[in-house]
Amino acid sequence: MELLIQTLVAGVLLGGVYALVSVGLNLLFGVVRVINFAHGEFVMVGMYLAFWLWAGLGMDPYVSLLIVAPAMFLLGVIFQRGIIQPIQGTSANMKIFVTVGISIILQNLALFLWGGQYRTVSTSYSTSVFTLGGVTISVGRLIAFIGALVLVAALFYIMNRTMTGTVLRAIAEDGPTAVLVGIPVKKFYFVATGISVMLAGVAGVMLTPFTSASPTFGFHMTLIAFIVVVIGGMGSMVGSLVGGVLLGAIETLAGTYISPALQQAVLFAIFIIVVLVRPQGLFGKGAGTEEVGLK
Amino acid sequence: MKRSYLIIGVVVLALLAFLPLIIGQYLLNNAVLIVMFVGITVAWNIAAFGGALSLGHAAFFGLGSYTMAILLLDFGVNPWIGMLAGMVVAAGGGLLLSIPLLRLRGPFFTLASIAFAEVIRLVAVYARDFTGGSEGLTIPYAPGWLNMSFSDREPYYYIVLGLTAIAVLVSVWIYYSRVGYQLRASGSDDEATRALGVNTAVLKVVALVISAALTGAFGAFAAQYFFIVDPETNFSLNLYSIQPALNGIIGGAGTVLGPILGAVLMTPIGEYMRGAFAGQQGLNFMIYGVVLVGVVMLMPGGLVSGIEKLRARFRRKRGAGRRTDTTAALNESRTEDRL
């Protein structure tokens, strides 16, 4: 019983970060209508930025957020302008392979520049834990979880209570009409992609105190984020949050009770089953899913 | 058109058969790899005729390798029969992947195919008693045609050349058959094709199963060529899922010539980069990404469509403006690009 609770707590904490990565992917899909296979790679870039700021300048990962977050937003804007914008009017298949190409470039650029070894940030609190009612909780993971929740809540607020969010939702609902009523849609695409990439990068930074950076880490995160978005439902922010936590819990439960070697196999199997049985996801409204390939 | 293709094919094959007499063992290794990747890419492309862009073909490749290796090591089955068995098992894998194929489109089929291949890879790592876990299996060295095992590279070259010729033949035959036309029609507009009374579901499944079986044959060949089968190599996402797909897309997915062109062009570049920058990992594969993004953005439909366009422009100058459309799969929504 104690093992179960311990496992669940670890899983839910990890799931918070998954949710943060996934809301970004979901935002990009909802507003810009691009399925970004390179999304996880931005998590990896965020991790490396945090690592090098720590290794080079001795900067604490949480402090480095002040640099990494705006840098990642800028990277997102460049990504939107240089890569996404030219292919926006094309078929879904083209978008797949352009973003797969970007993912390959970023992954191998990291391998080329920084080598294949694992890069670990060790801070004073990296290994510190505290015990709450018999359950051991890692400080780094708890901070990442809380940080992720705060950011997801902030995104909720922006999307639902501010003018920018209203415009973004309008574009998500009906892009062509948004153009007709005079919304500068291209500008807001920059905002959406910028936020999406920034959230991925920030998630990467928050992972660094307890996870090593490596070039292939991003691909793993892309798959996770896709599974979360599919389980939670395309375009549903709440779905991504619930899906992320659920997936984190399932992953750690599978690792403890089945086998660490099959942890990911279980996730992928669940992904295939969910996609076949309920393609619109748990919270999906089904809107816009047809054009990206979900019936 | 078809007959001229056949003549060109026979001539090219005859010329390639003399290649080992000209080049040395080191270059012959490259030739084997290039011919193998041409075959794998052509096999991958058969599924792409119907619009299915899979990133899970490593599963079929690995299933072919492992089936042959396990049958040989545990049951003493002859590798040639093992290769056929590998094709059958890979075809079974294709049948399994056709469940998501029929339910999902576009990116979600692509994702499901990645997940499918990863599950099989992880199971191969896990089922240690059967597969040797992450250390893999070693194929015993027992030279002779009966054992498909040789000390020189020439026999391997002829075997892989034969396999690839079969794959190309199957691909050409499907492309120009009634089934192929229906398949390609379904790739560019599935609903319209179904409305015409074509059972596209069966066609897509058949194409995927054939594609999987051919990929499995190359997997079995690779097991004999490299003498080792392990999950990180034979189920490698980069090598056998992404690389064939990229070759195909760069050359022109859904065409006959595109995948051949893509693999012939990209495999040596990758090999050269791997050799020239041996200390610098990642560079060879990064080139793949750059070429992919460049080609897809500049000439959607791949190199073949780029060449077609140039030819069409040339022909129009001379007064005849006939264009043969070979690139339906990728640029369906770029109708403004059509001449």
C-alpha cells in the first residue's frame, strides 16, 4: 500500500511536467493547426540551455528561467516565421515531414555540438527529499510540479480572461472568419507558437534538477506529449492537464508493478488503444480533428 | 512507357551485376548498403502509394531479422527458409498495423506507426530468453550458399541486388496495375475513390502487408550480412523507420522512381558524412534533416516532381504541354502548383 502511494505521488509529480509540455503542443495545434513533431526537441533545448548556464556561469536552473524563457519565446517566433508560415497552407503530410525534419536537425545538432553523454545539473537541492506521512517526496520534482501547475493556470487565465486569449480562441475556433473580421492572424500565430515553444523550454529547465539532458530526450518527450494530447483531447487544455497527470501516474505504476523495461511500451500500447477506441480523447470536442487525421 | 521502363531496368541491372568486378571490397560494402536502402525505401513506398506515410517500418525490418535468427539458432532452420518465414511474420506485423491504418489518417497514423515499432522494440529488449535482450543474437559463421553466409562481399551484393530487383518489380507492377491506380487515387482522395465503388480499405491493407513483407526480407538479409541482430540496430527508428521514409519523401513519395533516386542519392551522402566526420556524431543525420526540410519546402512532391516540372517547362517552350502527374500523395493541396 505504501509502495502504491509512493509510486502514485512520484507519477503525479512527473505528470505535471508532462501536462506543461502538452498544453504547449495543444495550443500550437489548436491555434496554428500544425502538428509539431519537433515539440519535444524544444524541451531538450531548454534543458541544455539550463545546463550550460549552470555549467558556464554557475547559474541556478530556476534563475536561468529568466533568460531561457524569453530566449525560447524568440526561438518560437523564428520557428513560426521561418518554418511554419511557409508551409501553413499545405497538406498535413507536408507539415509532418517538415517538423520531423526540424526534430532530426535539432536532435543531431545537439549530438554534434555537445556529444551523446548525459549532462546533469547538480545543485544543493538536487537530491534533497522530505517525508510527508510516510511518503518520500523529491524537492525538485515537487517544485517542477507546482511550477507546471502555476504556468498551466496562467495559460488558462490568458486564454480565457485576456484580449490576447480571446483572439487566440477565436482563431482556433474559425481561422478564416478571424481573418475576415480583421484580426492580424499572422501576428497572433507568432504569439501562439512563441508561447508553445516557451512552455516546452521552461518544462525542460524545470526537469534539469532531477533529469539528465541528452540529445534523444526530446524525441521521448514528443511522443509523451502526443499521447497526452490524444488522451486528453485535441484542443482541450483541461484534457491535457488531466491526461498529463494520468500518463505520469500510469508510467510510474507500470515501471513499479510490471517492469521498468516495459514502462514506455505500456504508454505506447495505451496510446494506440485510446486512438482506436476514442480518437477524440477523453475531453475532446472533436472540432477540427478531422483535418489533422482523427476521424 | 512501361516497356521502356522494363528495358532501362534490365540494362541497369546488367550493369550493376558487373560492379563487383570494378570496385574493391570497401566500396562494395557501400554498394551493398546503397542497394539495400534502395530496396527498403521502395518497399516503404508501396504503402505510400495509398497515402500511408509510415514511420514504423523498422518493426518489419526487425521482425524479419529476428524471425530468421531465432529460427536458425533455436530450431536450426535454413536461413533461406528463415527469410521466407521472416517475410510472413513481417506481413503479420503489417496486418496488425493496418488496424490503425484504417482508423487514422495523416499525422495520427504516422504517430501510431512509431508507437507500434517502439512497442515491438521494447518487447524485443524485454523478452530476453527469446531474443537475447539488448545484447541481441549472433549469427554463426558458416560459409556457403546454403547458409547464406560468406567471407566475401560479392555474394551478399548479388543477393541484395536480387531482393531489390524483386522489390522494384513489385513496386512497378503495382504502380501500373488496376490496383495501383485505385490505390493512388485513394491516396489523393480516399472519399472520392470510395464513392466510385472502390474498396480502398482492402487495397490499403494489401499494400501495407506487401510493403511489410518485403521490408522483412531485407531485415533477414541484414542479419546474415552483419552477423548480428540486436534491438538497437535492427529495430532502429533512425535507420529503418525514418531513413527509408526520408529517402522516399526526398525523392518523391508515391512515385516509382522517387524512392530509388532518394536512396541512391542520400545513402552515400550519409555514409560519406559518417566516415568523414567520424569523431563528430550527428552531422551525417543532420544533413538528412536539412535536405528533407529544404526539399519538402522548395519542391513539395520531392526531386522527381522538381525534375518533372523542369521537363514540363522545357516541353512547353517547344509547344507541347503535356504533364504526367506522378506526385499526388504529397502535394494534393498545392493545386495552384499544378501546371
